[in-house]
Amino acid sequence: QVQLVESGGGLVQPGGSLRLSCTASGIIFRLYTMRWYRQAPGKQRDLVAANTSGGRINYADSVKGRFIISRDNAKNTIYLEMNSLKPEDTAVYYCNAYREYSLTNYWGQGTQVTVSS
């Protein structure tokens, strides 16, 4: 059974930082592209950052220079370090594991991030 378990969300003031973690089980983690998405109330789910199995990284324009995605294949874990947080970063953040070869796609349950004073 595949599980992606996110943690690290919470309430933070504007300008603050948070680090999200997502630990996977039931998959060969190093073969998967790992991605973070977010969904604000009433909006679609958007890609925030991705880290491919080959180590290629990309970010949404809205978070470039503020967020850092990284992975630890030995721990089956993906991280999202979020700095200089803004109220518009408020959303539920979801971890995603995708493998193009097998067209497999898995989601975590989401973790709430609220940026507010």
C-alpha cells in the first residue's frame, strides 16, 4: 500500500518560514518525480515545485527565490523549505509522487499552511 504522509504545516506570520516534509512508503522512492502542490479555498490545485528522479528541479514563478525543494532518497522523504512567506501562500499543501514510465500517481492527504498576522 502506497502512503505519502505530509507534516510541518501550521500558522506563521508574514515573512516567516516553515519546512514541510513528506515521507513515502510502498514505492521505490528514487524512481519517482516528487512534487508539491497547493490549493487555496475556491481555487484549483497548482504545482509549487518539483524534483525529478534525475535531480532536475523547477518552481512556480510565484515561489522562485523563496521556496526550496529537496529530497533525501535514503529517507524516502521530500522537503519544501518555505521562506519569506506571504498571506497568498496560504493553502493546503499536497505531496505528489509521479512516475511517467508506469503512469503511477499518488497523493498525500495535505497539510494546511496559514500565513497571517
